[in-house]
Amino acid sequence: MKLIRLFLLLLFFLIVGSVFYLGYLGFIPIISGFMGANKAKDLGVKYTKANFDSYVEKGKTKIVMVSQGTDPAKSVKYSGQTSVNDSFSQEDISARLNYSNWKYMPASNTQVRVNSDGSVEFSANVLMERLPGFVAFTGLGKYSLDDFNKGLKYINLAKVSPPVYLKFKAGAVNNKVNLNLQSARIGKFNLPLEKFDADAALTQIVENVFDKVDGFYAKTVSFSNGQMKFEGTVPEKQEVESN
């Protein structure tokens, strides 16, 4: 009987410990909120709606919100082409992502910081319910949507918006991306980048997006000292399904 009670006691502490550990990682809403683990990392980048307007003005692409359709893969449409040669601040970039009204934008509380050494940091909460639509639009190269959903099955079941943090170096020349992922974290869990080819996978996703955008061509893209420098062409018009 004592052995059974001891076993039940150990099981209880194992369950409670697991709950608080998963809460610490940011995967259980109530516990995560109590522990502050569901908050995206503060990168110190402050922005306003004016930064969004600045990005759109310099980006030269007219954004038109349209009624909802049925196919996520066709939820954004592009037309026309115009040249852009300008710099966008980290505040402008953060605002452009955070104020997006695209139905399948999978991030909120977004901050992007561009460091003096050219590295870029990205912090946000992932909106899990929007990820399937985002993946359907962007594509995952050799991986299918089913593969993706299986890989994130546990997090999807948890019904949370876990914080994500990335640090990387990136650039582009003639529409080809050069990307080096230095750090990746979901909640408090550091992803073991050495165990899979993260650079190749992310590069493929980004280049898939480039190819999907009619009228887009990145002649050069570089990051340094709080700025993204872009030279190339962009669509004149973007029709976006609103959320």
C-alpha cells in the first residue's frame, strides 16, 4: 500500500511538474500567462501606425482590401510593376507586419530589430489558427501541408499563440536569398538547429514567396544599423483578403 501511495505521489508531482514546465515553455495558456511565458520577447522597437504608412508610401504598392474568398493560396493577388530603391527602418518593417489586415497573417505583437552587425531579430506571437492558411499560400517546398500539421499537432491541440524568437543574417542578390539562422526559440524552448538544415528550409520558403509575387524582383536586399535597404521592383497593386 505504501508503495502504491508513493507511486501516486510521484505521478502527481510528475504531472504537476510537467504542467508548469509546459507552461514555462509557453504551451499552456493559463499557466503560461501566470508565468509570463506567453509574451513575445521585447526587442525594444517602438512603432506607430505612422510607420506603417511610411513603409507603404516608400514601398509604392497600393494595398486594396477585398472580401473573403475560399482558397487561402489565392488570398493575396498582385498586379503591375514599379521600381523601388529605398531604405526601410526597423520600426517601418515591424509596423508593416503588425498592422497587416491579411486574413492569414500568422503573427501578432511583432517586432523586428536590425543590429549594427547586420543580424536581424524577429519576435512575435504565432497565431496557430492562421498557420494552415499561411502555409497554403507560401508553400513549404518538399513538405506538404499534412506534414506541417503533423509536426505541429501538439501545439495546435494546445490552442495557444506561443511566442517565437528568431535571430539570423540575411540578404538577397538577383532574387536569390542568402540566409543564416543563428537562433530560434518557441516559448522558452530553443530549437536544435544543428539537427536539421534550417537555413535551406527557410531559404526555400522565402524564395517560394518571391516567386509567388508577380512583379517582385529583389536586385539587392541588405540589413544594417536599423535599416533594410531594398533595390528592385514590386507590384503596383496588392489585393488582400481581410481578416
